[in-house]
Amino acid sequence: MSLEFKKIEVNSIQEMLPFYAMRHNMTCDSVFLESYVWKDYYNVRYAIWENKALLWLMENEGRCFSAMPLCREEDLPGAFAAIEEYFNEELGYPLVINLADEYAVKYLNLPEDKYLVEEQVDSRDYLYNGDAMRSLAGKKLHKKKNRVNAFKREYEGRYEYRRLCCSDSHDVWVFLDRWRQQKGEEVEEHLDYEVKGIHDILKNCSEFSIHMGGVYIDGQMEAFTIGSYNPVEHMAVIHIEKANPEINGLYQFINQQFLIEEFPEAEWVNREDDMGLEGLRKAKMTYYPADYARKYLVEQLLNGSKGYHWAEQIANTTAGSVLTYLDAEDKDETKHLWHMCFPEDSESFIEYYYKEKTKDNEILVKKDNGLLISMVQYNPYAVKLRGRLWKLDYLVGVATEESRRREGHFRDVFVKMLHDEEAAGKPITYLVPVNPAVYAPMGFTFIGNVASYELTEKAKQTLTRTVCQDTPEDCGRAAVYMEQWLGARYEMYTRRDAAYVSRLIKELASENGTLEFLEQDGRLVGLDAYWGWEVREHRLLYAEDAYTVKTGEKPWNMARLTNIGALLAAFGLKQAEQQGEEKRMLTLGIRMNDPILEMNNGEFVWTIGETGSSLKARKPEPDTCGCTENVSIWLETKPEELVSWLFGCRKAEEIWGGQLENKGLAEILAQVDTVVKAKRLTLTGRFIPLFKAAAVIAIILSLGNVAQHSFSGDEGRVLATDTIGKQVTAPSVALSNELKADQALADSLAKINKVQVMEE
């Protein structure tokens, strides 16, 4: 019969599960959860052979391999022959089986002239005696027991072991993000897939037969672990164990306590392999393993020789495609991709950018077999919001190599970026799009418009122009004016300082431009800038209202919610109309649907006061885990809806119309002090609405066309920002799905006037 391979989904459990307990197998792969955690890492697919065996198809570096079939021993030869035939006839490859368990290898007794069978030493699982791990008795484990006792003494009355259930998922996500930030780069990609696997488990934990435990100190989770049970071998398999490494004895405590509480009868404990990492190997050896679950590479030979020279390298190698942040010395690697995707940029500008901007930015790239195929650059800025200072990342240089577009690389890069921004506690991340339709599916929404101005004819004739020089005096003078001008007009804007102006001058000079003071009778009344080698383009105009005339307005910057708690903390209730009124405190439940960021997905309790607010994750219903607040008023929303409302681009009734039939909800939302009020600019089609602000928000991104370049100044390590001029990041060019309904929007945005500032 032909084999039909399918991806592992949550609904695959019932079909797959019976095959896991059919024969002896001491490896961690003998339980379903292991397959589920790593399904994306190896692009795992499965097929059922004659209702007798579970067969595997996986990938590494673009090459297919398999795992040993799961079935009864007597069916193993037939199942092995079936997967071999599939590889030979359907794929045209010799069969390669990775991580084959020892029982199966011995049972098959494959002939040496037809198969290469080699032990994969770095992949063997560590096996421990269950009683020894629970008691920590004896001289060998005495140090472990001392660490456990020391932990108990130091945190007496402050720690608690809890059996975790599905409603504790948010606690795990919060802890996991903190834990991940403490790790180095050695196993970065491995961690990314592991973290994703954990999130998948937590989202669907009610479907799995798993055990979860956590240790809380002062009410905060500091360690957690996940395991499952192999009933054939009476063996506990520890899939995940994470703890705060700064708390002495915590790893030893959760290791022991989890086995005592969840696996009191387990004869064996499988703590998986060490991935060939020396540090991990030493840690596992300190518990003195009783044995190992050995694994093997099985490779079909062709005419007595190996068909795949890469096969022996499959184990413990990362996939061909990797997501990584570049070191400072490697950032120039992206220059060729910049040139390729943004040919409108001059060589002088690109040299400026890579000399100045890459000093303090981050570049996230995706590589395939060492070749750069996609990137996004994070340029850091200090953004003021009502006296708060947010350190945000402005996304630029979004690009994918032309021959590799429409393969999902852009999404891979952005998903990792969003998770990293959330973990760093950034409330939002933002950009200026060429084609908004590219970013809308990722949850980005417009948060501001950009207005264009020109000097009046009288101002052109009467104002005196002086070039702003790159000196501390001139840069300081310009920065003070910018801050005063922006602060008088906007609740939210990007901070200017002298270092910012200095970098602006360098940027303008890269395209034969200058920044000029505008003066009236010796009094500074504005700043103006032009650039361009052949055609002079207007870059910015900050000036008093009496000297300017508005010429247009366009949607400008988009933002995406990254950390809901950090965002909502900046917003509170409107001030009481009369002094002496009792200070108010309101509570609102939020049901957030975030398909990308698990930490933002779920139920939250928002407590709102006049000076700020706080957010706490809420467990959905009372259960044995112990749950929290009773909330009577709920708002169901999405990231883009919440952001659009908070930043004044849409009114609550436009977004949540039907929900506002609940008068209590309407009253609470009406009291929240959002950034501005705005009018709606409607667009048809499947793309999200754009909104034309009557009094614009905003993050002032006042220079340039529809670029996603930016530069920053550095004064006391506080960064400032602005956009720069060319269509350099052009996601519509580099990433477009060529959706005709959105092309007119992209074209119109590409023609934004270069004289761009925010209107009050």
C-alpha cells in the first residue's frame, strides 16, 4: 500500500498514541510528547502502515531521513521494509534512519554488507535509577542532597512546589521568557524550537497525558519541568527542566521534587541526551547515570558503500536554515542584500548607514546553509509618551533575497523578532511601511499620520537661512528647538538630543544635503533640510505655524503590540474634572486573541488608575490550581485593535461596536486617557482600515519618503531617532505577494511628500 505522510497536529494524538507502547524502547522517543516537541525542528511527518506501525519522514539540511518504526517486535521487519521501499522507490534515496533505538537494532540484526550501523554517542539518553533520584541517598549523590537542603533553608517559608495544569500556562510563559534571556548563543536555534514546542504543549496541554510541576518563590515561578511516562519500561521521561540559574540548589530541588510528586513509582528516569555539549554532559554525569539508552545511525549501503556522505552528521546538527543575530564584525555581510533590494540608495548613503547606524543597532538574519537570505534591522530609539521614556526598536532594512521570496522567510524572521521584543519587555515595535498589506497579517496597524508643510511665500522671502554645523553648539541649539517644537504639539514623539542632530547632519551630507536654521530678526523660528545629488528633495520642516502652510497628510507609521503589560502600564484614567474628587480605580477584563505571541494571548485583568495601570494574567476558571479575580466586565480584542484605540487612531465604537452595548464596558473605555482623538480614513478590500488623524499622535518620523531607514544619536546611552530618506527597505518589493487590491495603496504611499512632520 502507498504511504500517506502527514504533519503532526494536536488531532493526531489519538491516531498515533497506540503505537508508543508496543515494544521495548528505553529512549526518550518512546513517548509521544518527544515527537510533538520537535515536530517543527525536524519537519516531522508520519504515516500508518497497514494499521501495524507508525512510520516517520523527517528532514535535516534539506535531506530526508527516517526514525525506527514504532510497532510490535514481530511487525518490525515488515515496517522497516516498507519505509525502505518508500525511500528507494518514491524518493529515490537510500534509507537513512537516525536515532534508532538499541532494542530495534538488535532485533533486526541487519546484515553488514547492506547496512552501516553506527552508534551516535552524543545522542544517547542518560538513564537513572528512580529510587536514587528521589532519595538522593548515598555518597555519590550527597552533594546534590546538600544543595537541596541548602535551598530549603535559605528559602524556608518562601518557596512552594506546585503541580501545574493548563491554567498555569501564562506563569510558564513569563518564566520561560526570563530564563531564555539568560542563555548564551551556543544553542540559540535549538532553544528557539524548544521554546516553540513548549508553547505548543501549553496551548494544548489538555490533549496530552503529561505531568508538569513548578517551583514558586515569593509567589513567582522560578522553575518548571515537563515529563511523561512510558508504562512498558516503567520509566519517567523528563522532556523539559528549566530553573533560574542564580538561585542555588533550585535545579536539584525541582529535579527531586518532581519525581517524588509526579513519578513516585517510576523505576527508571530518562533525562535525554546532552546534544554533544560539554557543559550539559558534565551536569548529567554528576547524577551518576545507571545506564544509557543508546541510539544508532542506520544507513542503507549501495554496492557496499555509503549512499549519503552526510548521514553520519545528521545527529546533533542544526537544520540548514538558522535565525541568528549578527556580531558587530559580521554586520557588513548584509550590505550586498541591502544593495540588491534597495537599488535607489546611493553608495554614499549606504556607506554612511553601515558606518554610523550599525554601531548600535541589531541585525537579525536568516541563513540557509550559510547563505544570507533574509534580514530585519532594529534601530533603537528613545520615545517620549507623557513624560515616560520608552526605549523602542524601529524596524528597517526588511529584505529577502529575490530568488527566495514567497517561501516564508520574512514571516520566520518577524515571528522571532516579535517574540524577542516581547521577551525584552518592549511595549510595541514600529516601522514605516512601503506596502502596509505586508505587515497587517502580522498584527501591525497604523498609529499615526504624517502631514506635509511648506514655508509661506512671505517666509521664503523674509527668513534668514544659516547652515547648522556639526558642532556641539549648533547641534545643541537645534536639538533644543526640536524638543520644544515637538513637546508643544504631541503627547508622543521621538526624543531629540545633540547627538541625534549630529548624526542627522552626517546623514544629510551623505546625499549632498544640509540642515538649516530659519531665523527672523535673529530669533530661531524653524529648521529646514534638503538633500539629493541630482534632484533636491525636501527632508524636514519644523517651524512656527505663522511661517508654514499645510500641503497634505498621509498615513505614516505602523506599530505592533509586543508586550501587553508594558503597553497598558503607560495608560491610565482621565484626570478628574474637579479637584478634590475621590481618586478612581477601575477594573477591566481583557480577552486578547494574539495568534503569534502566546504571552499576549489569553485573559488579563487591567486595573486602571489616574496615574497609570497594571496588568495581571487571569486563570480562566477556578480549579485545583487556585485562581484569582472575579471580573464582571470583559473586552474581547486583537493586538491591532487595542493599539489603534490607545493611540487615538480609531474610536472604541468603531472597533468594538456590538460589545459596547454593555454600558459598563462603554463607560470604562470612555474614561481611559488615550493618546488622541482621530477621524477614520476608510479603505476598501481585505486590508485593514487606515485612519486619518485630526490631531496626530505620534512618534515623529519626519524625514524621508516611505523609508524604513533610521539613525540615532547617543548621549549617555539614550538614543534618539528619525527616519531617513530613501525607499530602502521596500518590503513591497522584497516581500510582496503581489496582491492587486493593495497595490494602489503601496503606490500612493511611495509618493509621500518629502516635507513631513506631524500635525497637532
